Amino acid sequence: MAQERVDIVTVGGNPVTLLGPEIQVGDKAPGFEVVDQDKNTVSSDEAKGKVRIYSVVHSLDTGICDQQTRRFNEQAAALGDQVEIWTLSVDLPFALKRWCGAAGIDNIRVLSDHRELSFGMAYGLVIKELRLLARAIFVVDDKDTVRYREILPEVGSHPDYDAALEAARTLTD
């Protein structure tokens, strides 16, 4: 049975249960497999040796998730090719493809964890009651160590974009 954590995150002010371990700064980044917009399996190993920002959202069809993904897409080019940004949700690959095409998202990878919740369970972000992911940002260095973590206490809040981007920048200097 998956580890359960309660009263860490709220949705609309109501506490929810997160499934999986609580990943902290300094921990080894867990491996995972997700699905791209063409339904191909993508492994976290594909970004080994690079700094990664994992931007975790509920659904791209919600306002804050839309804004979060657009913001990281806009900032990606300034980070250079040593940094990859992956947006992760449980949206279906078809929905991701439609949304990314309409939004012009082309600087980041937008991936689906809908199939096995591999990412969500590895990072402790699966909301048991909704089968969605809690809003979070993780920055992982080129040696697979978590260097920045923000799990939003209320999923309807924006993350600290500047802090996450700065954490990634400091790892490439």
C-alpha cells in the first residue's frame, strides 16, 4: 500500500490525501516513466546529465496550470540547453497535444502521467481523492539530486517561478 500523507495540500480549502513518499531537497531524484503527446513512453533517464525543472500541474485546462506552463515555456530558452523543463499532469496525451498546439508551447516537454501515475507516486504528489497531481515544482541537478522543492499548500495557488528558475540557473553556472 502506498504511503499516505494528509493535511499537506488543500483543494479549494479542503484537505486531501497525498500518496507516495515525501521527497526532500538533497534526496536522490526518483526515476519514473510517463507518456508523451504521441503516446510514447518517456523515461526520466532521457534527461540524465542535465538540470531538470519538473513543473507539476492538475490539468492544462485550468487557469493557473495554463499560466504556469506558459510561463515556464517563455523562460526555457533563457536557461540554455543545459536545462530541460518538463510539465507533468494526468491529462491524456490527446488533450496535451491539442492544448500545446493551441498555446504554441514549443520550448518544454509536456508529458502525461495518466497511465501509471509513475511520476506522481514516485514524488508523493498523487491526490488520492481526485487521481490528479498536486501542484509542485522540483529542480533536479545533473547528478540526479533534488535541489529545489515547492509543493503548494493550496493547489489553486501559483508557485514561486522566480525561485525555481534561479535554482536551475545556479546549477548551470
